[in-house]
Amino acid sequence: MFQSVIDPATVQAYRETHYCVRGPSPFVLRIGEFSPDLLVAQERHKSECSAFITACNPYSQVLDGPGNSLRQAELVQELAFRGIAFLEGIGQHPSNAWASEESFLVFGISLEAAKALGRRFEQNAIVWSAADAVPQLILLR
């Protein structure tokens, strides 16, 4: 069984966060809740899975704006290199006690590939959805 090194309060905050997808038809993902909008977006992108991922704030250590912008640009470069479709998003905790994080909803990325990308960008967790369009919190550490 996987034993996480992430503080339980941080994990709880990840579970409560609203994962907001921008674009022509914005919508919000919540952990463990079916999203009909995600289902439509996955179908539109001919994808059976997706991941909500960021490069901001490695291991939840808050960086300044330019530091996070540089990391996000590197993530965009990686997605473009792989030819992966994505939409911009932002992770926002409803209490606003946690800093919002610019993110991307990435289409057609397998769970293993999404985990590897999250680890490459030093993330504690990612959000991944299968064809059922139910976002799952995937802890990486």
C-alpha cells in the first residue's frame, strides 16, 4: 500500500480544490464527482482520459510569479513537443487560503505518463480522469 509523505491537511486541501478549466466553455472539476463537461471535452478531443496538471510551486513550496511562469512555460513546451492537446486552467481552493495555481487540462495522456510528467515538474499530486469523467486525486509522493 502506498504511504504518502504529504501532510494530510495538504491532501485534504487538494481534495477540496476546484479545478477550473478555461476555454470556450469553462467548467469546474471536483475530485470524485462525475463531470458531464469533462466527458464532452474528452469526446471533443477524441480522448478517453485527461489530466489536470501544473508545474507551479514544486512540492507545494510557493514560488514567485516569474518562477512559476518559467516552469509553466517549460510544461507548455513539453506538451507542444509531444503534440498533446490541452486547455488552460487554474486550481483554486474555495477558501482562498491556498495560492491559486495556473494549470492545464491535458487530453489523451495515460495515467503513467501523467504521473511521470507530474514527477518531472516536482508535483505532490495530479488530477487524472479516465473515460468515466470522474476526476481522481493521484498522489505522487
